[in-house]
Amino acid sequence: MTRSINLALLLALMSSTALAGNSLYLEQSGGNATLNIDQSGDNNTIGTNTTNANIIGSGSNLVITQIGLNNDLQFLIDGMNNDVTINQDGSLNTLDVSIGSYLGSDDVTANIDFTGDSNTANIAVGNTAATSNANLTIAVTGDSNDLTVSDNSTSSSTTAKVTNIAITGDTNILSLGKTGAGLQMFTMTHVGNLGTFTLNQSGAIDNTATITTGGDNANVTITQH
């Protein structure tokens, strides 16, 4: 059965004051769900750091958009063949996404884009469940952003487990860890400014890292096993 849920969450919908923002807790179980979630304004939340919103099931298509300041997204995704798109546009936002926390989550595609200043993003794949063939595409634009990616999934080929990251602008910090029994592939494009990137990859054979940097004080450390 295919389920379609379309949620348009405006700032004034669930808030009595302009500063309160919207709060959403979502729990979706079952396959082939389509969810579109839009939050506009400041101080909006989807899940919390103690009670994550979550999707459990396979073949789901999830699109989340948060536009504004000081928004928070805490999400768990478990299941096969899920397609995830997340956009955060604004400053002082927090993003914490975990794929494969409780169930194997094979062949998952995640496109994550955050734009603005002083944002923090943590993305974890396959940390506590057998997960394979995760394809991550992450774009970061703005000042003083902090991105951490941990991918512990496995892969079935040299192109099945891929992390693509594009960073543009100012005080960029990236920490990436990839482990698992399969092959590892990582690409990154950096434009400016103060840099500092750390990459660790482990696996059976044939790890590949392709990094294109730009100006200013990039400091890149790469360890492959």
C-alpha cells in the first residue's frame, strides 16, 4: 500500500507567539510512504535529541524543508530503498540524521543541503545495524558551519557506497569517518576559506578519495586502510 502525507507547517499554525515556532513529532511505519514536510520561520523542531522523529519501512520518499533561524531536525530512518532529501536554509540550525540505527537500511539515497551561518550537521549511517550501499550527497554553503559524517555501512561494488560533499565559503570544518567491510568512495569539492578537513576510510580494498580544494587555509588529513 502506498501512503502519501503532505504537511505544510507554517509558523503561526501551532504557535501562540512569534518566537515559539512549530514542533512536530513524526513516526511512520510501513513501506512506500511519500512524505513532504515544510517548516517556515524560526525555532521550529522535528523530533528532539531524546525522542527522534522516525521512518521505519522500505521504499519511502521523504522531503523535508526548514527555512529560518534556530531550527532543529532530529530524524531516524530505517528500511531498504529509501530516498531522503533534506534542505535547511538559515542560520543557527541543527541537523542530526541517522540511517540504519535499528534495522538494516540497504540502498539508501540521501541528499542533504544546508545553507546559512553557524549551522551544525551530524549524519550517521549504519552505526548499529547492518546497512549497505548508502549514497550520500551533501552540500554546505555559508560561514562557520560544522559537518560530521560517520558511515559504517558496507558495499557491494566500487560505486555502491559513495559520499559526495561540496563546501563553499568561510570557516569550514569537516570530519568524516567511513568503516565497513566493503569498498569506500569519497569525493569533496571545497572553494574557501579557512578549511580543516579530516578523512578516515577503512575497508577491504580499493578505497578512493578525490578532493578538490580552493583558497585560504585548507588543512587536509587523509587516512585510508
